Amino acid sequence: MASLEKIGACLFKTSMIMSTENIRIAIQKSGRLSEDSLKLFKECGIKFEAHGSKLRSVSSNFPIEFLFLRDDDIPGYVEDGVADLGVIGLNVLMEQKRKVDIVKELGFSKCRLSLAIPRNEVYTDLTYFNGKSIATSYPNLTDAFLKANGVKAETHEISGSVEIAPSIGLAEGICDIVSTGGTLLSNGLKEVAEVFQSQAVLISNKQLNKTKKELLDKIIFRIDAVQKGQNAKYVVLNAKEENIAQIIALLPGMRSPSVVPLAEKGWFSLHSVISENDFWEIIESLRLAGAEGILVLPIEKMIL
């Protein structure tokens, strides 16, 4: 297997022949984070070929080049300037303590770093870990959490299969990434304390030139539009004239709802946008206020 230095050198040489007007972004080469990242950029209207086994893909309609790398390598390549941007889990970034800028929280690949112990153990509070050993792939985050809470425990850094550590006597507890908790359960463990909340973030090299900063601004603009659309619903409804004022008071549109008269006298159509978080509560309130024929549509993108 090629060393990290050789891979970095290869990518650096490749970057020298790329257009200086393009911005380079590092994406995890496989896995859920990769899938969600590529989906986001396609929703932003950026066209590129699926990377397959290739380490690089160039967009056909936007000055951006994708580099497909191991997630652990992405922060270092962005810090060194081989890549201008990167999409990475916040947990990986904070563990490595790289000197990069976090320019956008992306809202997907959410998970948490948590402490877990054997299911048959009795747990009261964090003092349980005093004098015990903890296996983890995140020693910096784990040690910082333990120190902040006055816990004196020994951490053992291992690179994978952290969940097996208690059953083979390597450690008495673990600190690992948890999404649903299913992996812990299947390995006879239980989650007892949350250490860190994580999600995918867009990071940037600190020394972007003017052209690349402008391209970054365009990318963030598109991501914002996609995210706002994902968190909103477009609502069309009909109402009698005497109910319009009450219905408008319930609609938290971007400014105010559009009100369009219908062919039938005394009836109007109202158009507005509702937050996904308030959706069901507002819909029920609208019905009670006299709204009829409520049509709810997804929003692909929303620009404010």
C-alpha cells in the first residue's frame, strides 16, 4: 500500500497541472459520508461523473475538482493546501486539531462520540471510570472530556473494532462513535455518557486566494439554498374571505403569504412556506381556521 507521503506527493503533482481557476475539494472516497456529500453537490447543480475507482473527478459545469481520499487524510490535505476544501466529520477534525477553517455545518452524517461499558455493569455517573481503562480511536477528545469532568482514567488508542475491547480484556470501557446504538448492543455494551456531538462540516484552507474565495462563496450560496429547501414545505390552500386574516396570522412565510382571488366569489388561494419543524402543528391549526384543499409540496431549493 502506498504511503501517505507518496499519495500526497502524487496528488500535489496532479494539482500543479490543474487549472488554477478551479477549486479542489476532498471527499471521502467511500461510505455514507461520501454518498451524502456527493448527493449534496449534485443537488447544488454541480455536474460530475461518479468517481468509481478514480481519485479525481472534474465538474463539467462548475470550476471544481473532486479528490476522493480516506476521511482521516482529508484535514491534513486541506491544511497543506493540496485540497482547498474538504467535507469531513467534525469528530475527525477535532480529534486531529488541524489548522483549517470550518466554513459550513452540513447537517448530515450526524452521530455522537460516547462512552460505553459492558451491559451487565452497574453505572451511576462518570466517577465509574476513575482508575479504569478506556479503548478508543479518539484519544484526544476522550482525554479532554475526562479531564474536564475530573475523571482519572487511562485511554488505549486502537484504530478499529473498538467494541471488542472489553470482551477480550483490553479495556473496561470504550469511547466510540454511535449512530443508532445497534453495534454497541450487538457487542454486549451500553451507552452511558455522551462525549461529543458530530456532523459533516465543510472545511477550508486558511490561505485561499481571491478567486477561490469567490468560488467558495458561490458554493456556500448553493448549499444554503438546498438546505433551506430541505427544511421547508410549500403550502397552497383555499379559504373564504372572512377566514383569511386568521389564516395569515398562522402562516410564518418568508415575508407574507401570497393571496390570489379564485373564480368563485369570496374565495381565495393562499401560498406560503412552512418550516419542516412546525409542519404538522401549523397544518392542523390551518384546518381549524377554515383552510380547505391544502396542498403541500417539497421545495428543491429556496433562495432568500
